[in-house]
Amino acid sequence: MPERTIAFFEVVAHASGEQTRVPPMEWDKALSDLSTASVQDRMVDKEVTLVGSVATARGQDHLLLHRVKDDTEWLSMMDWSTGQWQELEQNASRGFVDTSAICFLPFGNVVGIMQGSVSAPSHKRLEDWLNELHLFPDTRLAIRPVLSRAEVERLGTAHGASRIEIKIGNHKASALRGRTGRLASFLRRAHEAYGDINVTMIISVPRGKAREEDRQALLDDLRDIAPVAPGAADRARAKLVYAEADGAERSRLVELTEHHITAKRRVSAVDDDGNSIRILSAVDAILDVAAEHEGELRAAVGADLG
């Protein structure tokens, strides 16, 4: 059984460069409406072609988001008993897709996603698809990683940052859209100037009372990109500075790309009779992990119990 990663995200409103939380949205109604829509009404064709469909499991609807494979991709099938293979060709009435299973949780606009492959739709593709279909026509949506509150609180209680190291891989700079700090601006400008590149940035502020304001400013810029760091950066770490009561400073190294709430689970593809159960298995895994981490997820999005 393959092991898949389950990651959790928060759907928020995005307007004028700002991301704000909104009351719980009517995901059940949106999925119900989607289940009766035509294929064309569920399709977005921009950089890639995305199609949504609805699967029912555990008595509720869930979203399957598919990326249609380009007709130039080489697709083949092999018979393992004979070694014979044949090419698979798309035609006008059929296509091959990579699929992600997506569950909208009943609190805080939290969504759990399991990609069926590395090329299956990510949370950014889900964001594109939701906005292009105008499922919620009065709201422009953004989807950001749900971060562990403990790590976020470490950023909140720090007095400065003495060193940061960030690596942004190609195709990831778009995740910095809407961030207004200097770090995000530097990284965006690098991609605008040189195109599809990998950028590694290291900034270090010397110790000493005279540079205290600079360390505070660096921390402010770090806080600006922290919410999107797990989706934007291949690596993001920082040495945070905390002030002791006696005026002394202590440092702590934090990894900003590793406090996104995720889990790994094995997903069965077929049952004992050889019937496909991968979608049911994926939904079960997402909902089971969501139940295990419900307290942490609720706390992270401000939907605490009671």
C-alpha cells in the first residue's frame, strides 16, 4: 500500500492583497450543486485543465479534483504477466487524469487534501479552480496552509530575528502573491528579473544593542511570509531572538516549512476482491487524521471548541 501525505489548509477571503477569515462557508451546498452540473460547468481550462467531481463517502459529499493530462504526455500500459505494453491515446471523448481527494471539514473552512500523485492538483490548483468557477461569486478565495499554533506562537513572542535562510524553488514564487513585506518583495523581484529560477536568500544581522531595530524589522518581514512559507519555500529557517528579564538575549532556531499540519497514511488501492477502493480509502484517511488533530486544527484557525 502506498503512503500518501495528507495536508490541511484554510480557505480565506483575499481582497486588496489582504487575506481575512470568513464565517463557515456552505461547502455542502456547493458540492451538492456541483454533483448535478455538466462536465463543462465543472471544468477550468487555463494553464492546465482542471475538472471537479463529487464522491460520496461516510454519508457526505467530498470533492475529487482532476488534472487532465496533456495530449502530448506519453502514456503507456504494461501487462505484468506477459511484459507486453501498449500506448494509450487520448481522444475527443475521453481523457486521463491525475486526481486529488479533498474533504471540507465542518469548522473553520478547513480543507484536507491528499494528492494521488506528485502531478495531481495541489491546494493552489484548488484555489484557481474555486475562483474560476465562481462557486462563491461574491468572494475571491485564497487557500493557505494551516500552521501549528505552537510554532506560530514562537514567532509571536520573539523580539527579533538575527538570521534567516529561505530557498524558493521554481514555480513557487506565485505563493508570495499578496505578501507585502520586504522579503517577499525581494524574492518576487528576483523571479520577475530572471524568470523561472531557484533563489536562496540568507540575511544575517549582527548581534548588539545598536542593531536591535534591524532584528525587529527582519522579524516583521519574516512574520509576513510565515503563513505561506510551507507552500512557497523549499527551505525556510530562522534564528529568533528572545529577550530575558535581565536584558540578556537567547536564540532559538525555527523551521518555517515544517510546522504545516500534515500526516502520512497508507491508502489501499483495491479490496480483497480486486475492486478499486482508493477514493474511499483516501477519504477515510483524511477524515481519520482530521479527527485525530481536530483540537490542533481548530486552535490554528480560531475555531476552538465550546
